[in-house]
Amino acid sequence: MAEKKTYKIAHNRKWCKNCGICVAVCSKHVYEMDSNDRQAIVNPQDCIGCQMCTEHCPDFALIVVEVRDE
Amino acid sequence: MRSDFLRLERLPDIWCPGCGNGVALRALLEAIEQLGLDPDKVVLVSGIGCSSRAPAYTAFDNVHTLHGRAIPVATGIKLANPKLTVIVITGDGDSSAIGGNHLIHAARRDVDITVVVFNNYNYGMTGGQASPLTPSSSITTTTPSGNLDRPFDLVNLAAGAGATYVARSGIYFTKHLVDHLKKAITHEGFSLVDTIVQCPTYYGRFNKRGDAAQMLVSQKDWLVLKSVAEKKTPEQLAGKVIIGEFVNIGRHGPAAASTMKEQA
């Protein structure tokens, strides 16, 4: 069985406007809005690299890349 | 998407939190990248409005013109140098009201440009007034009891005026949108892509469509693929908007822009 791929999420806090779109489109609940209504990455280990958040982020603030140890 | 397509020093953009214009702009840049176009040979032209701010964030040559006059300027650029890929980014009001005449005549002349309409169903920049694409009985600043007028069907308007490529897509379906933008850009002749984006600040709030994320995700409920819609009855399609490719035909004849191309 193939090993589970891991992904690194780069989030540009300066460009993010905390609109909550990434929270809504992520099927793995990687993101959450915190108590101050700011976006937070809570489960980065669950990311499957589907790129839904990257493609739907209106502020170009999210980049998801696969981690390769070579 | 290549980050060197963006002017990083200009970001963050001025759009409201959750505005769909950024998603549509990303899809357009993605289409340009996948087509492998030379960035020096791409020109973006825009008019006035929220959507028309988009070219200012890209590294391509761009012109920010008068309200509604993006298509005439784009026509001029294409005639002056037919080797350029000219893309017009415009809004629903900019293209169908103030620039409505230019839109139908560019379609009639079959100018080889691509028009990408960021359709948010109202005038966002000036405070959420009704545009010619605002659906009937929708609430806006100028129609507080509901819009009495019927909206234009932009796809049929462009097709009737003689556009040779017309498609509609929504930003929730990014792959679908990128595919149709790629087809529109490579199409020889006038092409138009009606891109449905959300305006959470005005249209969404006035019409109780929820927040930005709800408006975006709800596109999968009210946008129906053309192939699926063909199998449904008119009752099942009430209140739905059909997305897909509507017109894809060859040029009507030797149009001005192609004649120019042969001479160049």
C-alpha cells in the first residue's frame, strides 16, 4: 500500500480577509474559524491536497504543496 | 497558477472579504498558464467596476478604460497588433448596460477578442444598484421592493448578436471555468464567458443568500450543467441557471480582424 502523502499549507496572514470560504470548501475540516472569527489551521495533518481551498481563496492567500523527503 | 503573473506588491486586493472576483481572476490566470501563452503577448483591458480592478493585479500589459468602453479599446488594440491575445475583463453592468451597445457590435463584427464577464448581478462598487442582469424580484439599493424588470440573458444576447463562442460558468466549478476560459481564449472570433461570482456585501445581504462561503457553495445547487439540464423538465429547472458551452461555431466570413491578421 502506498504511503500517505503529507502536505504543507502556506497561509499568508497579511492577505487573508477571514471570509471563511476555505472553512466551507474543505472536506477534511483542516480549517476553522477561531473565537475571534479569524481563520485558523487546526488539522493540517488531515489535508489530502485536493486544492479546493487554494482554488477558491479570493485573496491568493493559501498555497498547499506536497512534502517529499528525498 | 504562476505567482509571477501577479503584481505581488499590489496585494492584498481591494475587494470585500469573500468577493468572488479573486477566484475568477485566479481561474483566468490559470487558463493563461495552462495555454502556455507568452506573458508579453497578452493584454488585459477593463472598464470600471469591482471586476475591472482585476487587471491591475496582474503582471500583463493592461488598460483601465472608461466605464463600458473596454471592448472598443480592446478592438483597437487587436486591430493595431493582431498577434496579441486581447482579453477584456468586465462586470455585468459594465458590459450589458453602459457598454451594451459595444458588446453587441463587437459580437456582430466578430472581433477576435475574449470577453470575460464577472457577473455578480449588481453594481458592487457604487453600492449595490440593480443592473440589467439582476434577476426579477431581487432586492437591491435601487429596487428595495424587488426588481420589476426582466433581466437580460447575456448568453442569448451575445449569441443573437453573432458571437461565435459563448459559455457560462460559475466560480465554484473552477475546473469547468478554466476549461471554458481556455476554449474561449484559443477560439478565433468573438468569445464571451459569463462567469458567475458572488457579491456577499450587497446582493447576498439584501437577498438573504447567507455569507460569502454559503453563496459560493450554494452555486452547486442552483447552477446546472447543460448536459444534465437537457434531461430535466422546465418545472425542475425553475430558478436554476444552466452552465456550459452554448455556442461554438466557426467565423461567419472574412471578418475585419482576420483580414488584418493575414496582412500582419
